[in-house]
Amino acid sequence: MKEVINLDDTQIAFFNKSNKQLQKTKILFSVINNALLVKFSKPITSFLFRVYFPIEPILKSTVFDQFCGGETIEECKSTIDNLFVAGGVHSILDYSIEGKKDELFFENTVQAMLKICDYAKHSPAIPFLVFKPTGLGRSEIYEKVSLSITLNENEQKEWSRIIERFDFICGSAAETDNLKIMIDAEESWLQEAVDQIVEKIMIKHNRHRTVVFTTLQMYRWDRITYLEHLLDLGAQYGIQIGIKFVRGAYMEKERERAESKNYKSPICPDKSSTDLNFNHAVSYSLNHLEVFELFIGSHNEISCQILMNEMRRKQIRNNDDRIWFGQLYGMSDHISFNLAVNGYNTSKYVPFGEIREVIPYLLRRAEENTSIGNQTSRELSLINKEIKRRRLSGS
């Protein structure tokens, strides 16, 4: 496969890191590269919080600083400015508090999203909002709706509130001139309910421009069929369909549940099958830009090169606003900054929240990294390459 641009240019990738910062990042990724250490970090961290051990300063100066923009929107401003002004990379503020199930938390999530929307609508550096469906309602309700289990009166009220929260947040984005909003995917046994809501929200808000983006996890072998359904939906209602493509975040959990409940796993059998599924879905969507807008959430260089090759072949401009690339803040800077310097629409997911509250998110990301084929090792090799380049050049 021909490379459209060199994504391995580490001078561009790490231009905003000092030698000291680069060494610090190397140490952190070396720790994350230890799967056993990552496995035990969750119970150890939980224990230290329970006994009131002052662990926050340690976490803030290491894993939090690497992967989060700050504890508040205001604290994220310097990160946003640094990415956009210096590197041409946009930011997507991600309110990354997970795991709570009470109504107060769900309402607080709505208020947090409105604050992000109010801040982002004045900033050219922030094109998207994002939220996780289980941040707006209990997973048990999503599961029952997905399985077509009749809800009791209280559960039906919960479900109605979930739908209202979706619509309120997406409607707030639709009222701005430019903001778009991505709705993250959940586990397969919750996703049918999410899809039901998102389709209705798209029909309502995507008539004049692409406001709402759904998320397709392409490690699921059934998502191509669903993608075809979305194309039909767009044509039927005369709306634009926004899609964020990712490989997926719950592989081990999906397979374990399928085995324990004795049903066919919804996950592709191996990584190569997932890669083929992902690349096919992106190619299919690129052939239907009259309906689709794409956000490619990928840390995979090959998938990015394939998309760039197809864009070049179809004579699609690098900065066509229907096509976006995205990576997580603190990871794959070689992809993000090299894409941006070559004119592609590029963004970083920038998580934020109080350290204690964001830890579950950070630990989940660390666990995901250990299950992604050599992702952390790849980060380390690029860091070492840049350290060597600087040493040889005397910079």
C-alpha cells in the first residue's frame, strides 16, 4: 500500500514536548506496557482511595496529565490552545466520569454537556461534543429495551427521561451554527436501545446539517448490515447521517458474556477480521458522501493511509469537512499531528473531570491498551525513535 504521507515523522509528532517531557512519557508508557501491573492497578487504586491515601498528586502528575486536559473546562483551555494554535489539531472535550447510576448523576451529566456546548460554540478549536449513553440513564433500562422486555411504570418514566436528555443535549448542539455531537457506543446488549433513540434524534435534528453522529464499533460483524440500514434511513428521510467509526472497546467483556450465556459472539473472530470490517465500512461510507459524514476514530496507521489513498483517488480535498480523523489525547501523536500538518481535519478526545472521578475511565483506557495489538509498544518505539533523533542532532 502506498503511503500518502509519512505518519512516522516523530519530529512533527513530538514537536511540543521537551526532552524532559519525552522521557517522562517514555517511563509512563513503559509502566502501561506491563499488562500485569495494569490488571492490578484498579483494585490497588480503589483501596488507596478507600483508606484516604493521598494518591491524587501522584496520579495528577503522571497518568492524568498524560491523558486528560484538566479537572474543569477552564483547566483544559491551555491544552486546547496548544493543540489548535501550535499543531492545527482540534479538541473534543469528553466529560469522562463513569460508573454512576443515580438520577442526580444523569442530570449532572446533562448540565456538564450544556456547559461544554456553551463554551465550545464560541471556539473554532472545538467542532464536536460527545457523550456516553450510560451517562444519561441506567444500563439496565437500555438492556431491557434492547431485549424488548416490557418496562414497568417507573422504568417507563426512566426511559422517557433518557430520551428527553438525549434530545435536549442534541437539540442544544443543533441550535448552534457549527457544533456537531457524537454519541458513543455501548456494549452490544445495550446498543439496540441506543440505536433506536439516535435514529429518531437524527431524523429530527439532521435535516439541515449533520448535527448528530452515531458510533459503529466495527469489531462487531453485524455493523456493515446496520451501516446499509443507515444509508437507507438517510435516503428515506432526506437527512444526513453522521458516523463515528471505531474498532471497539469491550471485546473481552463481549466474548465472555456470549460464552457464559451460550449465544454467538457478536465480535469478529480476530483482529484481521476486525480490520477488514473497519476498512470496508469506511470505504462504503466514502462512496456515499451524499448521505454520510465520517469521523474515523482510529490509532491504526494502515486504516488512516487507506482512507487517505481513497480520498486522493476520488479527488476529495484533504480538508473536506465531511471527513474527520480523531485520536485520544496523549496517544498516537504521530498520527494526529502529521495528519493536521498535511491539512486533514484532525481532533483529539480530551477527557476532563475531577481526578478521583476520572480514574475509572483512565483505568479502562489502560486496560484497553493492553488488549490492542502492540499499541503501547508502538508508542514506546516512536518515543525512543524521537529521543535518538534528538540525541544525534544535538537538539
